[in-house]
Amino acid sequence: MGQPVGGLVVAIAGSSGLIGSALVSALRAADHRVLRIVRRAPANGDELHWNPDSGEFDPSGLEGVDAVINLCGVNVGDKRWSGSFKQSLRDSRIGPTEVIAAAVADAGVPTLINASAVGYYGDTGNRVVDGTAPAGGGFLSRLCVDWEAAALAAEDAGARVVLARSGLVLSPGGGVLSRLRPLFSLGLGARLGNGRQYMPWISLEDEIRGLLFAINNPDLSGPVNFTGPAPVTNSEFTAALGRALNRPTPLMVPGFALRTLLGEFADEGLLGGQRAIPAALERAGFVFHHNTIGEALAYATTSAQN
């Protein structure tokens, strides 16, 4: 599987999601070859079949590949956290990552970039956290710990492994803003609980630029926060989104109401947060296009209207 002139060969699992779709487009625009790792029968020579449930993935398909990016995982906010849904969150991440890491090791792929999340740190309150901070103690933290451990198995074979711990990805289409925008547009934007919990964010554009940067930067490895340089509280985020949409945000949803409606996810996903900063990315020389929440929301909301 030869490398195209002037470009890399990058294989992606989870290429049909919000980040994956944008990443495929960006890689191809930069004249890199993209191999999409898919569960169905391959439709062309740029697709590789796998069945992560059974562990089926022929590593020979990764021969000559420069980097594998694993973006697999069911969205943690898709449903109320029942026992079965929590198990599906684990099953959609840990097993597939074990299969990917083993294939990367067997094929000798030099770089594996594995999705993770700032939920690794748990609720950090006002404490600033970078990639060196310890894991928290909740379900999301344990999920991220096990998810990352599965990816790190590729290091034993000499692969460079980047653990991309993302915050909320702000996109013109899809993602968290697709759920919030209709409410805010109706004047129903509200802070959650006391609003003091931090909401680490990153624009989709910078998320994709950061992943491209990680592919091409051999000195970047281990935990890397994919978050904007200026994390904000929920109150600040709510006010900023209201300004971006020119809508008032006088409301507040009490914590008890969120817990009643959403159960365990309310505490870990909405009422807690991480004051996470992108120390590793910036130390490696990455320069953000969107440095403030106002800039990121202007990009996401203006682009969505065009």
C-alpha cells in the first residue's frame, strides 16, 4: 500500500461522526490518502473492513499506513445512564480500541491517535488541569482510564500514542450546539445549577487542526488536552452563547431538576466540569485559531447561518 506523492496515508476508525467526517475532508484537502475503517463490506480500495465485536481486523490492511486515528465511541449524552447504556459506552470504546491497538502493533504503524475526553479528570472545580493531572473517581473517569490503557498497549510495539482528551467540540453543524441552539433561539438558554462548573471547549476547526498537528509532530505523545486555551464556566458559556445568538439568558435549571431528569449523567456530565488547558499542544507549538469562547461561538454560529 504505497504512500501517495506529497502526502501521508492515514486510517480512521469512526470516520462518519462529527469529528471523523471533518477530519477526512481536511486530510484529503491536504493531499493525504484516507483509509476509512468500516464495519460493512468495503465499497472501494480506500475502505478497510473490521468487526471490533469479534476482534476481526486484518493488520495487513495497515501496512504502509503512517497513522491510525481511532474516534470510536457512543456519545455519552445520547441516553439516560442505565446500567446497560453505561456498558454500551464501555463496549463501544474499550474493545474496539484493543483491536485497533493490536493491529497497529502487528502492522508496525508508527502513530496511533486515540480519542479520549477531559472527563478523565472528573470534576476539578476551580483547579486548572493539564495532561499531567490524575484521574478522577467517577464513571467517566474510569471509562477514560480503561479506554486509554487499551490504546497504550500499542506503545509496547514502538508506536507513538497520542491520547486526545477533547472538551466540548463547537461546530457549525451537529454536536452540542445543535441541541442548544434551538433552546437559546427561543429565549430558553439557561445556566445549569450554580453555573460555576467549568466547560472546556474547542472549536471543530481547531480540533481538526490539532489532530493534523499531532499526526505531523513526532514529539507529541501521551495525554494531550484538545481544549481551547481559555476554559469558561457554565455561566460564562451560557452568556456567551446568548450574545452570539442575540438572545437573553436569564434562566437557571436547578441541579435537582437535572438529576431527576437525567440521573447520574447530570452530576458527571453537566453539573461537574474540568478547568482543562491545552498545555501540551501549546508547548509543542500549536497556535489556535479560536482563543476565546466568543471567537469559537462566532465561528460556529455564523458559519451555521451561511
